[in-house]
Amino acid sequence: MASGHRQLRLVALNIDGVLLNDSFSPVIHHFVVSRGGRYTAELERHVFSQPQQVASAYLARSVPVPMTASQVLEAYFRERDVYLREHPVRLSDGAVALVHRIRDLGLRTVCYGGLGKEHFDRFLGPWAHLFDGPGYVCTNDFRPGVREITQDIFGLAPDRVLFVDDVARVAENAKELGVPFIGCPSGFEHGFQRQLMREAGVRHVVDSLHAIDESLLSAVDTEAACGTVWANAQAAHNSRS
């Protein structure tokens, strides 16, 4: 391999919060606090990267206003549409350059997220040719989807795939499976994902996509090859900007 990478074969990139800006945390926060609920790390743990029906059922129990899970989903997406009028979805700084950088290193790429493929087509359609396999994987029916993407869709061993995500629950699942992971938590001021990633023992946390450079990818590749992806992760926790 021209890059010198000997272990990694695929990089799976989350769409919302990584390749696209975080347009979910602010809406969920407003949804909860505007109805008299408390926005906590525990709430994020039970809502982020969960199937929509699971997340909406938890949100329904988290606010004092009586709501069914279906009512929560309807209200949430209505409020998200209002939010997006003033804060449109946009490509994250360095997103396309990151995908090119990964591919230039001889690695394949795939994008995934909880919304349907139309979301990918709308915002990343011009760059769809940069993604392999199905290009985009909707994980709503099997979130967080680490095992399914790694083994079922691409047929790769856990240590051959690197996941880049903004949610600690994905990191926890990756840890259980021995899958390499880079955290890119949202900068949302009320968010808890950086804290939860630290508690999960994520070794590599970045503040921008530019920080996922050849040096970091090589370091993760070496860890994967040596079987130390999650070894002593708490002590080795790094943050890069």
C-alpha cells in the first residue's frame, strides 16, 4: 500500500457532526429545556446514536409535558426545520479534504448516519464518488452500526476499520468490538460528548477534521496492527486541534 498502512483498510465517517455540522444537539437541547426538562449527560447517552423510536421514547419520559414517542418525533423534526432556517446544514471545515486525504493514503471510505440516503445525496451528493461500497449506510435500524458496517457490509475484521464519530456511544460500541476510533465531539456549549468519550477511554479526540492527518492515521494504524487500539486508553487520551 502506497501509504505504508498495513492494518487499516476502511475509514467509516459519520455524516452529521463530522462531515456535516452538528445540527442535532442544539435542537435536542432546546426541545428538552423549553419543556421544563433537564439536559444531562445521561440524556445524551440515551438519545444520541439511538434508533429514532428509542430516542423519542426516552425524550418523552424526560420532559414534564405529556407526549408520546410519535408526538416527540413530529415536534422534534418540526423544530429542527425551524432551527435550520437560521442555521443551515453545511459541510464541516476540512470535510472533503479529509476524504481525499484518506483515499490518497490508499484507504477506502464510507459514510453513515441515522437519516435516510436522501440526506447524504442532498449534502454530499457531489462527492458521492469518493465513497466506497454502498457509499452511504443508514444505521437507524441498527444503531450505532459499528459491527454491521465492519463485518456485514464490508466483510472486514474489527481492527481493519477506523470509525470517526462525534458520539461517545459509537466509541463505546467500537471499544467492545476492538474497532479503532477517533472522536470528533461537537463544540456545542451544553454538550457532554467530550466528557463521555474521555470516560469511555477514547485515545484520540480531535477538535477539527484537519487534525486527522497522515500522522494521526498512521498512529492509529500502528495501534490496530499491534492490538493496542484500546489498551491503556484512559491514560493515553489525547486531544488535538
